[in-house]
Amino acid sequence: MLKSLLGASAILAFGLVAVAAPTPVAADDLDRVRDRGVLRVALSGVYPPFSMTNDQNEVVGFDVDIAKEIATRIGVEAEIITTAWDGIIAGLVTGRFDTIIASMSITPERQEVVDFVGPYYSAGRTIFVGESSDFQDLDALNGRTLGVTLGETHEEWARGQAGRDWTLRTYRGLNELVLEVRNGRIDGFVADSVAGALAARESGTALRAIELPGDDGASVDVGIAIRKDNPELAAAMQTALDEMMEDGTYMDIAMEWIGADIR
């Protein structure tokens, strides 16, 4: 575990530079969670409708309800902790929270650092532009300015597009990205297809999706991250998730927040 954690690629990929070695943990995090009576869940809080702050200053959304239901089914309460996305894996590894339930796509690079429960839904990558714009494909965006959420895989993808001379600006979440397009400060943004469309709808902003060809826009699995070497916690959370999907609870949550089954 320590060797993979401190590998140079993992450190650079997830902002773990200058982070100390992981806090020593018990044989399995499930014991600590149950002893404490609380599952500490990290998410960004700026990713509607998966996590966001309502008018009562409460963090709500699809991911929040999934987290609370999983916690209930393993016999504890959920403590929702909002944190910046670009440091979220570092916070998990160093013990600030027990799990990340925050629409995190499962990638080989992340699997070197954390383990995943799930997947619990899937989504593809899309570029969103203003509805009245004349951009029709990636080539039309050469020389333009795109927004990305800092630390997401979409940022990595956009920076790795050889031959594209677009300018990238980083933001903290979808609400900012939608607002920046609406106000004309960026020409578009890269996001998950489901989340981007719903954020635009919720804000009343007319956006249009540019579908990406081939693997660039392929659907990816989204999972729940936990610290490595915690098979009992992984099994308990997976059982809770499986039961939710079988008994209709997952569908109820999905329909409330998304309006569709996104598995």
C-alpha cells in the first residue's frame, strides 16, 4: 500500500505532495466506524444535483442520500463533510474522513491509491456550450476558452488533448462553470453528461452538449472510494448498495434527484 501511495505518478496525480504518511488505522475501518457510530463522508457540495447546498444551508443531493442510506444500513449515521475536490483523495488517505461518495469516476490511477465500492452509476464526458453558440465539434473550439473543475479527470483529459490550442480555466464546481458560460467568460466546459445537463437545467441556463467521439465520450463507472486494505468496510458498503438497488431505494433516490435510472 505505502509503495503505491508514494509512487511519483500517484502523488502528482492527486495532489499528495507534502502530505504526510497515512494515519495508522485499525485492522479494518469498519470497526472504527461502528465504534464511533458515524460514517464520515466527503463530497464537494458544489456538484448539483449530486451534492449542493439548499436554502436552509443544508448539503443535499443524490450522493448525500446514497451516503445516508448506506450509513443507515451498516448501523451508523452519516456525517457529511464538504471539501475541495483537488484535495479530496489526500483527505481520505490521511484519515480526515472514511469514504468519498462524490461521483468519483473509477480510474486505474485512482485505484493505485484507494479502493472502490460499486460502481453505483455511470456517465460519459461531454463539452457544454451556450445554446446559441455556433460550436459544433471539437475543432470549432480550437483557440477558445474552456472551463474544467480542478482535479477532475476531465481536467486531465482536456490538458492531454494533443493539437488542441484551447485555453483552460479551473473552477471549484459545476455552478461556477455554468455561470461562466452564461456570462460569456468561457466558451464551454467539460463535465459528466448527466451532471452538466442537470446543473444547466436547475440554473435555467440554455446549454447545448457537444458529444465526444469514441473513447473520449465513453461512459465510465462511478464508485465509492475508501482507504485501501479494508475488506470488511468494502463488503459492508457493497452489501448495503446492492440491497438498495434490489429493494427499490436506489431508484427512489435516483428519480428524486436525477429523474432517471443512471446505473
